[in-house]
Amino acid sequence: LWNLEFYAPWCGHCKKFAPIYEEASNDPELQGIKFGAIDATSQKELAKKFEVSRFPTVKFFEHDNEYKYTGARTAESLKKTGLKMLEPAIKTLSMDAFNAHYNRFTVSFVYIANDVNTKIDHKINDDAFDELAMKFRPEIPFFSVKSSELKQNYKSEFLHDKLQLDKDVFSSSDASSMLLAVTPSVANVKYDALQWSTLELEEFVETHRFAPLIELRIGNYRELVDNCDYFTIVFVDGSPTMSND
């Protein structure tokens, strides 16, 4: 796992970001990541290959996958994303792991494999979901669980309140596996099929990846412009409220 910063020597933002990037590269909790800084003005072909058009640009590279860093230019934000990249792309569904990502700004995708249906080629579906999670990490949380484990290991309150499911959701052995897009206070959206299509999965995630209310950041504005027909920006005063009491 690599993290590369593309910079230009004349760039003021790059000069400000340099000590922040240096701090992250020396963070003991991020030892699983290799860091490198590339002068894009002297390595123009390399910058062109990775579609670098502004400075600084920070990207993660893992195997054949590339992820543009979209967080704030702070040590805290860079570390937070780095720690996400060190986690598995797909987490086994647990109440603690799910609740850690459960907030009104985030859509979580939960793969429920109907393991009692012998008509499903689960390897095809598992591989498609793996490919999907690797493409969209680390901003989107992905979870997986087998249908037989839902009734055995999860409280009905968690299934009903968080996943908006009933325990008998897979009462039929002929039911398809499903992928849920879960957002607090919003009805689930579901993709289900006996055999999953990678293209259909990608379209499903692209369509439902944004919650109705999201936290606008430096890096995700372009994603919103590219993926949403329209959106409204609300500016909120984040300073603490003063009380007269």
C-alpha cells in the first residue's frame, strides 16, 4: 500500500502541506503505508499518467487500484483516511463495526448472502462484491454477512432499527442474495439477484452512494458535481453556542 503526494515546488499549498505530509509519513500507526513525494514538474509523464492536474494531489495505490485522497489537508484527516485504507475493504458485519460508521452523512452497503440457496454461485457474487469494495474504498463502508447468521447472531433491535430488516427476510431458501444501501432515517434501497453483475453493482453504488445530507469537504465537491443533477449547499456556523445562563 503506497501513498504518493504529487507537488510543484512553486505551489504555496504544497509548501503548507509538506510538514503535514511528513508528520503522517512518520506516524507509527501508519507504518503499513509507504509514503513518497513526487515533483510533478520534473516527472511530467508520471503526473500525466496518474491524471494529476492540480497541486498538491495525494493518492493511495494498492495492487492495481488507485484512490484519490479527498479529505482536508490536515494531519488528522490524512491519518483517518490512512487508517481506513489499512482496514479490510469488506468488514464482517458486527453491531460494533456497523455502528462505528452509522451516521446521517454515510451510506453503508451490506451484502447479505443467502447461503441456504443452492442455486446461487456464491463465488461469482463474492468476487463481484470484492471488486466493488476495492473500487469504492475507503470512503464507502462495505459489510458482509451470511443469511443463516442473521437469526443466530444478531438482536432483533439491530436488524429492525439499523438494517430495517425482519429476521424472516430469508425465510425462503429460494430467495436471492441482496445488497442493501443503508442510511439512518431513510428507507433501505435493495439490489438483489441470484447471480450478480459487476456492472449492475457499480451502477447501484454510484446511484445510492450519497446520503440525502452529506458533509461537504474540499475533496468531495467534484464528486457531487459529477454525480448529482442538483444539490443545495447549506452553510452552518460551527462555533459553540454561547449561553446567557
